[in-house]
Amino acid sequence: MSLRPARLQRLLRISGTWRAALLLCVVLLTLTETLLLGAGTGFLTNGFNSAHIDSLALVLLFLPASLLLDLWLVLCIWLLAIPLLRAVSRSPGQVFVGAFLAGAGLPVAFATASYNVYAVLGDMFSLVVSRQFSGLGLSDLALEAIQEFPYAPLFAIGGLVASLAALELTRRIEERYAGEVLIPPAPSGRRLLQGVALLCVLNAIAMGAVAATLSDLRFGFEGKVSGRLFAGLLDRITDLDQDGFGLLQRPLDPAPLDASVQPYAIDVPGNARDEDELAGDHPLDFVLAGLPGSEPAPPSDGGQRPHLLLIYLESFRSDLLEWRVGGREVTPFLRRLAQDGSAAAHAYTHSPWTLDSRDQLFTGRLVATPGAPTLIDDFVSRGYRVAYFSGQDESYGNSETRLGATRADAFYDARQDIGRRTTRSTAPVALQVSWRTLYERVTDYLKITRDPRPLFLYVNIVDTHFPYWHSEIDDLLGVAPLPRSEIRAGNAEHVREAYANTAANVDRTAARIVEAFRAHVGAARHGILVTADHGQALYDDGLLGHGQSLDVELTRVPFILWGIGGDWPEPIAPSDVRGLLLEHLGREGRPPGARARASDVPRARFVADPERRVFQYVPGVERPSVIGLQGIEDRLEYDFGRGRLMRVDPDGVRHRLDLARHPGLLRELVWRWEALHAAHRTAARAAR
């Protein structure tokens, strides 16, 4: 079929008008971003460390609102691009093609680049969260994206070449049919501006309603290019006092015209003002343990100096010690170690994030002070040789400095075996080596060292981190490998079994490391501590990952002591460990008044205290979504976004409490957070 001018003109007028191009741009962008968001974060099912929508009603709300946001974005792009295209070319066809490529290509390319980071890391390392918790910069995220998708530069160049070719082809077609009007004139700037203004109003209404009632939908909108831009713009415009809280921010700004009052303001004690509008003015005499200045008392030099092995597990649930798969125990060694020694039934992290939990364990404080002593320094000062072995990259979050790891006598992390990594990326946030590599490096060290000093050996085993399986995991429980594509809510049982099988590998590794450690120290007294940074939700209550709530699946961790005596309180938290360890390590294991025997092994006694509570927060200290006090029986929670005080019973059921009837409970919780918040801000400034 020949394309005579009249026929070509009719064809283009039917299928190539500006309205059709606009519709195509918007639909293409919405579908692409929805698919990428679903694949990268599990937003349409249940994603790793991300919000999700899993009902048809929410999907039907999300898609039309997404179309409106994308329509706004494309019109904004056209409003800027069309005058520029007109300035460089008088060809209507080139203006049309250029506008289409800009309206569809630019946001799709940006969304695809964002997906490459999400696909590896989940939302926990989005641009905002990663920089807030770890100091991870844009360069690290860019490196992560390029390593995950190494052909990205080629695709970018290919896209540019294809765009230039399309523009040149359009010019030649118009020259071929000179004099024919093939493309209608571009819409005027006035019409585009009217459309943008109308959509601003509609989207502001929709986003405001979503922010007030449906936080999961807002997560989806802000996962889109158009949603992030519009939300940021709307917040900036409606933030009248410029304190960072606009129309869409949650919690709401209690004083929209007073920049000194906002939900996360530092509450200055005793100034007769309540800067965060929570629980009244912070009292001058309120003291919170675990803040800078509460350095654990040094142990006496006259005591024994037994060797110590500290095994630190990554993303390791406490209840794994009770799990069975196919009739087989998942953690037989750790169960036996707990039975031979002692184990806490109520050990909880302050925060379900690795960096915070580990800082608190090593420093003995809720807030780490830059340059302050850590467990490493404690044992060095007592005449120990200290060996630090980690299966991850300790440059991530500046951990090696924060924990004092560089002051150890021997130091190893995943960077030293980058060629044996089990992760696809070499970026600090992702780099890991397997249990096999870590075990080899630990045993190599134990075989060659002849230092007569007592040994403090720290070993961080990381295999149970997402995605819960890699090629060096042995099948110990009869479980099939778990590809990333199979990690979804509909496959939750396989996910749990694969996680359990990896935990079985970790348990076996812990047994081998203990055996090698004991062979190295011989008959000398020694102690063993096994604990973890946080737990892991495996579609419990619809969640996958950690850092999303204070539920016990995410915050309760194993805490096993062998060969270490003394009284240890319950519930116990990471910030308690440093002081108690220094106090009890080396104490005699015999009952008071009994004759000492060579076979005496100290055994800890865990003492339950119904009044004792562990302060918790998620995701971060400065802008938490939830804060809590975890006790033996229940947990008290305050939800900032909803303004609700709740009691969570042992079964995980939440009971809303009337704020007016329980002011004392609210004050106890909020005042702890306010003291921690102020100390954290001071420490952050000192670090800069």
C-alpha cells in the first residue's frame, strides 16, 4: 500500500494527534512505573521492607490517581519542552516527536534507573532512608544501580541515538511531502498552563486525602517520578513556616505558622514550651540511662581474664531456636548451647536496623558518641588481643570507625575477599561473603596466631540477610533453592523454609567456629555470647524484611551465654550488654561458699523484672514513625502518624488507649524519646 500525501495526512491526523500522543505518554508511563514499582518493591503484593497494597479496591484507587499524576508531569514537561523545541526547529513534526520523546522517555528512563536500586535493596535504602541511617550518598546509589544493570550507559546512548534518528526521519518525511500539513500545531503554552493548573488542584485534593488516611498508597505515589515531584512541590508550597512540614507530611504540623513548633522538634527542658506538642514540656530532672556520660564502670584488673567469643548473627529471629522443618531441628547447636549455658527469653533490640543495634551493643549506649570507647577498647585495655571478623563490608555506615574495629589486633571484612562475594554488587551496602569464606578466614587466623594474651574474638555471620539464599548455602533441611523471583507473599511457605535452611547453615557454622575457638584456647576458661542485630518478618502480618514495625518478629533476638555468670535482667537490650559483660566475665561459677572446682563453669541467671521496659523506635530517632516500650508481658506504642497510643498484648493484638485517660503512660514513652532525640542530635553535630 503506497502512502500518498492525502492518505498519510489522514493516518497521522487519526493516530498521531497531540491528544493521542499525550494519552500514549501517560499510559506508557503509568504502566511502566506500576510494573517496576511492583517488581522492585513488591508494592502490588508484599515487598521487602516496603509498604504494599494487596486489595483490588486499593489498586483501583491507585491506578486512576497515578494517571492523573502522570498527566500532570507530562504536561509540565511539554510546557517546558515545546518552546525549546520550537526555538531549535521550525518543523512541526520534529516538535511533535521531540515532545513525545521528552514526555514519555525522560520519566520512564528515570523510573527505570530508580528501579535498579530498588530491585537490589528494597525501599530500606531509598534515597531518603539510606542517607538518613547510613550516610550512603548519591554516588553509592548510582554505583549500585550501574553494577546491578551494567549496560545502563549503553542503553542511555542507544536511546539518545534513536531519538536523534527519529527526529531526522521526521524531518526527511516532511521534506518529502513539502507543503502538506501532516502534524497539527502544538498546543499553546496557555492551554498547557491551564491543564497543569487544573491538575494541580485535583492532585492536591487526592494526595491530601491519601496522606490523611492511606499511607500505603502515598508510598506508591512517592515511588513514582510524578508523585515524588508533586508531593515535594506541594509540601514546599504549603509549608508556610518552612519547618519541613507541609500539607502531605505526617504527623501534621501542630503550629503551621510557628517554625519552632513541629512534631519532631527538640523539646527544650524546663522552658515552659512544648516544642513537639507531645506530653507537655520536657522536665529538667528527667534522666534516661544509656545516653552519653553513662560510661560502664571498668572491671577490676585483679579478676580473671577468660577468652571470649562473640558471635553476631544477621537478621536472625529468636524463635528460630524452636523451628523444625520436615521434622528436623533448624538450630540444634544453638539450642544445645543455650541448654548448657543460659538464654534470655526476652531479649529485644532498640531498633530493628543493623547499624543502630550494633552501635548500641558495642558502645553500651542508646546514642553512640564519636570517638568514645567501645567493647574493642575495653578488651584492649584489659590486655586482650582482639580479632574482628565480619562477613559484610564494615565501611558501610562507617561501622569500622564507629565500633572501633580498626583498633583491633586483627581485622577482616568482606572487602578482603571481594572475588568470593555472594552478592551481585560490590557496593558497601550490599557486599557480603558466605559462611564458608568467613569460617576459613577465622580458622586460618586461629591456626597461625601464637599470641599468649587472652583472646576476644568477634565473628559476624550474615547469610540470613535477604534474599535468604545464595549458591554456597547447603541443603540441610531438604529445601529447594529460592530464586529472588520466588520471594512473594503467595510463596510465603517456601520463603520461610529457605530462610530456615540458611539459618541451619549459620547454626552449623557457629558450631564449627566454637569448636575451632575451643581448640585454640585449650583448657583455658572461656565465655561465649551469641546474639543478633534484629529479627526478620517473613510475611508475618503481611510484612517482609525488617525496619518496618516494632513487632516481636523484627525486634526479639536470641541471646545465649555460655561460661559467663552473674545476674542479667529481662527484658534485656543491646545497650545493657557492654556493662554487664564487663561486670560478669571472669566471675566464678560456683555457688557462694562452695569449694572451687576446675570443672566449675559460670552460668548466667536471667532475672525477670515486670517493671523493666526496653525503649524502641522505628525507623530512626530523629523522625520515628513509632516509638515503644517493650516489657515482659506487653508493649506500649505511640504512632506519630495517627496520633495513637496503643498497648500490644503478647499475641500481637493492638488495643487503642485513650490519651486523656493515660497521660502518665504517654509521658513516660514520649519523654524517653525526647531525651534520646536531643542526645542524638548533639552526637550528630559532634560527628560533623
